[in-house]
Amino acid sequence: MTPVDASLNSLFVGDHLALDLLNTQMMVEGQKRDTLTNDEDAARWLEHVGLGPAADLTGLEDGRLVAQLRSLRDSIDTLVAARRENLPADPSALNVFLRPAVPQLLWEGTGAPVLERFHQADGVARRLSQIAFAAAQLLAEGDVQLLRKCESVDCSLMFYDRTKSHKRRWCSMALCGNRHKVAEFRKRRAQGAVTPQA
Ligand SMILES: [Zn+2]
């Protein structure tokens, strides 16, 4: 199996910002793995999902960024799990991340005005509130039937099924989908359903 480090990209399978954050923590061959281990990881991840350059997040208090991102992840994790089980949950931890940002109309010079939906001077708070908003929207307005975990028993990756048929089963074909196909083929062959060409 390819080590997870090989490509951070392979983990962006959630098709949703909040789920991609959950997917930074995963089960790999029975072991829990976390790709957010320090501020640099966190800054790189935020840049990768389009929330602004990692370079803008230097010079922060050591460990603050990764700690906050992980704490946001924990709160989303709890709420998503509850939503999928149809259980009640307390959203106050997520609401803390939503609170700092407010919409603001910016108008500089003679250029067109810009609507900044998540206006907040603190770059960390702004980024985290955007993820929190995406998570809140998913929880409140998303279709819970489409909020799923990869069907592979030893894979914990989550995704929002945006396929037309809504029959997505795997985190990705390259990871679990192909492994399943190979296993199914072997099973059918063992049962004699597939006759090798003589
Ligand atoms: Zn999978």
C-alpha cells in the first residue's frame, strides 16, 4: 500500500471543505493517523483548500494554529457523527468558530466594491470561521444521506456524494475502489463464476 505521505492530494476526496478537514485524521491499516501535526502542516492544508497563503500565517504563537484547527476538527467530527446517527448534539463548540467573522463591504478607491463574507482582521479566525460555516451549512442544509464514509471497513475517509446517481461508495477508486474490485474478482474466480480464457 502507498504510504499516506506520498501525496497529501489523495486525501482531498471529501468533496466538501468540512469533510476534507475530517479526513486529515484517518485510519490507515488499523492505525489512527493525523496529517495535522504542527503549524506548518496546518498552514499548508489551509492554503491547499484555498483559504489563503501559508506565508501569511507565519509569526503566530507557536502551536496555536494547529491546536485551533484540530479543535475545530473535533467539534465538526462530533456533530457529523451525531447527524449521521440522527442523534442530538451540542453545537456550541462550532459556534465559537463562527462568531468572529462578519460580512463586510469593502470599497477601495474607484474600484468595484467587494463583499467579504468572512471579514475578520485575524487571519486564523477568518480561515477557521469559513470552515466552520461550511460545516454548519452541511449539517443544517446538506442531505444527510449523501454524507457518507467510504464503504471499505478499514478506511475512515468521509465524502459528500455529489455524483448524479448518488451511488458513490469509495473515498476514491485509486484507493479503496480498486482494492474492492480486485477482491471481488478474486472471489468470483474462486467461486468459478469467471472462467479463465483457455
Ligand atoms: Zn476508502
